[in-house]
Amino acid sequence: MNQYLNLNLGSYRIHNLNLCSFNREKDLMALGASIQNILLAAVALGLGACWLGEILNRKEEINRLLRWDRDLEMVAALAVGYPGKKPGKGRRRPLRQLLLPMGPQQV
């Protein structure tokens, strides 16, 4: 059975940013680096993990469902859990199929 825990690791206060944050752009980059480390740690522990990007297109609905204050902005979400089955080995395409020509020379 798949069991997943949805984690909101990235909510960001919108008002009074000067008081809450040194630099929003750097804060968001730091959040991305932290999430990458969380994903790597989850896999090392045998968990499945996925950084959910499409959910950000529905953040107003998510904020309403979670009953968040209007001054919170969802900036990241993760799904973490035990996979239902062990993933098989993927098939890689030959490198020649992935490269694009870059001028007069053909790859």
C-alpha cells in the first residue's frame, strides 16, 4: 500500500518581508537547496519522494483548504512515503539521440 505524507516545507510570509527576510530571492534558493537535501535523505532512507511543482498553480485553493492566513504564500510542497513497489531499472537512450546539432557540424 502506498502511504504518502505531504509536506509543506515552503511557506513564506508575504507582508513585512523586510522584517522576515534578508533577501527573498536568496531565501527561495536556500529553500530549494534544503529541499534537494531532504529528497536525497528520503531516498537514502528507502522512501519515495517527489517535489510537487504543479500544485503551485492551485496555491489559492490549497491555502483555503489548509486554512492558512492570507499573508502566507506556498512556495514548495513535497510528497514523501513508502513506494508501493521497487522501481525497475530504466532504459537510457543512446547519447546520439539526445544531442542536437550545433552548427555546420552534425553530431
